[in-house]
Amino acid sequence: MAPSEKPQRKKSPFSLVKILNDLKNVDMEMMKELLFAPRYLWISAVGFLLAEIVINIFIIQRVKYTEIDWIAYMQEVEGVVNGTWDYTNLKGDTGPLVYPAGFVYIFTALYYITGNGTNIRLAQYIFAAFYIITLILVFRIFHKSKKLPPYVLIFVCCTSYRVHSIFVLRLFNDPVAMMILYASLNLFIDGYWSLGSLLYRLAFGLVVHSWIFSPTMLFSFFHCLSVRPTVLQSILSKGLQVILGTPFLLSNPVGYLKQSFDVGRVFLFKWTVNWRFLSEEVFVNPGFHLVLLILHIVLLASYAYTHWNKYLSTYSSLCQAGLGGNLTCQLFILPMFMSNLIGITVSRSLHYQFYIWYFHSLPYLLWCTQYSVVFRILILGLIELCWNTYPSTWWSSSLLHACHLALLVGLFLNRPTDKQAERYRKMFGKKD
């Protein structure tokens, strides 16, 4: 070797620069997985749940509570506490009691827990717990179906002041009913049909709105359980409703049935979110209500034919073959959420607290369309805008219907074909 030549230093395979670059690449890949891979949604869910606990405490402590229906709820159940079982004599500041017996039992418990309804702050924390439980139940459905990327939880948790308000600043009964309903859906996808039916009936006994899940629920029972078990399930769930209502039925059966299941009740025009562009005369016209009912039936029949029959028959065959798994529940959950969306789209009136009826299902429905991600997020944002416009206007109501229509069209265009149904059987039949 020449004197002027210096020995070349070998590059170490463990050089610091290489290690840092490798770590950077790993971190970037992991970040992408955590944001976009549905199988990692549970990690984001845990983080958001912890954040929501803090957020709800902050809201309760720092944002002023607004009284709307809580005192009226307490006045209504106080009549029962004092021995009044005739439903026609149960009233509050906002009018007569119009909810079924399940409402009475649950809010009577809250009446006692909150010191005859006087401890509002305690009631807020109870409803904050209901909110966290609802998120857990919704996140579990999302995780099991592996349909949504984790970043979607941002729109479920961080973008809706209205939903937080419905739970912890207004104390409405609607979120309690939806919490129970999501619990029933979790039981159904786990195969606990009887217990799921009982919880569904309890949700129905709290707010009659839950009936809009019934057509698809019955459809799924016939597909998955056949006729005889379906009849038994129907008897079981209705039996619970009768048991809950027994004291009131014995006192005044006609008054109880008429007041708690009054599907013909006329809503006040000033509170409507979805029909503000109509005149009040049209809004309260029975003919308009009849048209909405016919449209509801037509839409249910159409989507049952184009979607639910194939989804639920495939779901049933996979479960009977012992191939039901996490992914398979997509075939069950989508018809349920679609049935709910159809009912809301043609609802005779939507009030602000009714947003909770479908808020948590909107991302799932949008990610079942073939729309671009940007368009999906745009629809979510526009729906949120409509529900946060107070009082509602002709343009907010019109825009809300446009968003609902876009979502229904997107779901229809992505309807399953026979080839897709066979592909579902093969894909979902594999181990998750």
C-alpha cells in the first residue's frame, strides 16, 4: 500500500443515520396504519374515550346548563311516585306524559338518585356516563365490522357541539334510548337474540322512535331465525312491553295506549328542523303526513328488495355455517342503520334532540357508499351545520334533505349484486 493511501473505513451496518432513518420509516408507516387501517381503530377509540371523559367534565363544569325538559320529566314521574297510575293524569310543565312505561321506570330511578330531580349536576354526570357508554357501544360495532378507518372517529367525537349538548346540557331522554338500542345491536351481532330483543323493546318503551328499526329487525329475524323463533321473539319482546305497562293498563288502558303510543300526534311547526321551507298549513295537514307514510313504506320496500334481502340472507348463511365473524356483522348492521336513516328522512318532524337518533351511524353509512372521502366529509359537515342552525331556516331544512337524499342515493348505487353477495360469502367466510 502506498504511503499516501489511507485505509478506507468500512461503513457499519448499525450506523446512527441508518437507524434513525429506519425508525423514521417505521414511525411513518405506523402512523399511517393508526390513521387508516380499520384493524387499529380500537387504539384510536381508547384515546378518544379518555379525551371525551375530560371534555365532558369540562363542559359540565364550565358551560351553563340549559333547562328544557328535565323538570317536566321529573314532574311526570313524580305523579307515579305519588301513586298516580292513570296516564291521562301524568303531566309536567311541557304538557302530558307522552312516553311509554319504560320512560317512567328509568326516569323514576333518576328521580331518586338525583334527590327528587333537584341535583342537576349529578344528573349531568350520569348523562356523561351514558355518553361514554354509548361511544363504547358504537366503537365496538365499528371495530368489529372493520369498515371505518380510525381517523373517522375525529368526526364522531370532536365535531359535534349539538350531541354533547343533548347529553350533558339538556338531559333529554332520546340519548338514553339510543344507548340501550346500540346495546341491543351489539347483542344481536354476538348472537344473543333474546337478550337483544328485550333491550330493543326497552328502548322502544323509552322513546317510540325506536320503532323505525322494527321493519329491518323483523326482516333479519326471519332470515336468521326462521318463522317460529321469530314469532317467539316477537311474543317475548312484546311481553316485556305489556309487563312494563301493566300498572297503567290496569288503571286506564285506553288512556295509556292513546297517550304513550300516539303516532298521530301533531308536532309544533316552530320546532321543526326538517320542514321549515313549508308553510305551517302544509306541515300540519294530515294529507302531508299520509304522503310521508306512503313514501316511507315505498323506500323500505325498495331497499329491502335491493339491499337487505341479499345482505341478510348472506349473513344468515354464514352464521349457520359457523363462519360468522367480526367482518360478517357488516351485513347485519348496514340494513339496521339504513332503516333508521329512511325513517328520519321522511319523519313528520325532527327536533334538535332527535339528531342523536342517527348521528353515530352517519359515518358508517357514508363509508358504505362509493363517494370520495372528501365528499363524505363534506356531507358530514353540512349535516352538522344544519343541526346547529338555530332556529332552523328554509335553507337549513332544504340542505338537510339534500344531504339525506345524497346519502340514500349513494347507498342505492352501491347496492349488492348476486356476484357481490357471493364475494361477500367468500370474503367474510374467511377468518377475520
